[in-house]
Amino acid sequence: MLQVEMSAAVRATSGKGPMRQLRMQGMTPAVVYGTGIDAVNIQLETKKLMAQLLEYYRKNVLVNLKIDGMGDKNVTIVEVQTDPVHDTLIHVDFCEIDLAKERSFNVPVTYTGVAKGVDLGGFLAISHNSVVLEAKPLDIPDECVVDITSLDIGDNIKCSEINIPDNVKLMTDPDSVAVVVVKPGAQEVEEEVEEEGVEGEETAVAETDAEE
């Protein structure tokens, strides 16, 4: 998992007016919460925060949040609120996590190479652009890479065949097809595979949420 450091200070003010003044001063209000802890109101330098969010937001990233006077907290970025008109930062939510506890993460799947079957006229149908993995946060890979060059027409790769570390558990249905090379014009096959993939992943996420 990607790791990054961010610096923050405790925020004593709240309310719409003071928050507007804070943003005018080049700071972004934020909050840190987590299971069993009281929420902490903080503020971060907007310019630096924006640059980091552009690079890391919507990725699995562990933030070492250094809060003046409170020490370090291991957090993830949960939500970023922006102004829809001016595209400026309004507020950021962080969630503190336990690095020793296993959690589920949605990890992107990257397919490399050109399938042999595609060169023969087949069509590449991808049903999983990501899979759900469970492990301690620092053991979660940034992405899963799958080489598809050997796939002929009719060949597929199931989620169970995606290479993941030994200490990481696949939560997505292992029998669901991640990618397949279908014959030209086999639209019904493509739709069937995509539907299977979506249902499989939704089931995995639902089961994970139920466990938590």
C-alpha cells in the first residue's frame, strides 16, 4: 500500500463563518475519526494538501498524519468535499485505522500485454477492473498485475488465478471470470461475463460489510 506523510494542526474553530475565514487564509478544515476515539478537528495547508490529494485520492494510501501536539496517527482518506463551481477544497475526512487489524480494500487490476486471441480477431472482455482483498493495511498491494498475452480465443482468467501475496485473502468470488477472449460478434458472451463479474464482486463486498 502507498504511504504518504501529511502535516496538520488542531483546529479550535467550527461553524460556517469561521470555516470560510479559515479557507481564505489558505487552510482546509478536516476531521479525524475512528472506532472508539473522539473525533479530532484539524486543519491542513490547502496548497500542499491539494497537491497530495491530486496524486493519492481514490487510491489505497496510508497517511501518516502528523498533528502538532498530538503525535502521529495512521489514517486513510475517506471523503474529500470540493466546491462544485470553483473546484476548491472545502473539507476532508480522515479515518484512523489499526495497522495490526485486517481490513478489506478494493484493489485495481492491471492487464498487461496483448492477448494472442485478440491478434486472431477475438475480443477482450474484462469483467473485473478491481478485486476485493483482505489483509493488514501494509500488506495490501498497490495493484494486481495480470499478463494476458497467452490468452487464445475462448481462454479466460478467473479471479482465483490473479497473483496476490500469501498473507492476503481474496474476497471477490474466486470462480468469477476476470477477463476472457471471446469470438468476434459474441456479444452475449461478453455481457454474460460482465454480469457475472459484477455480481461476484458485489457479493464479496456485501459479505465483507456484513462481517464488519
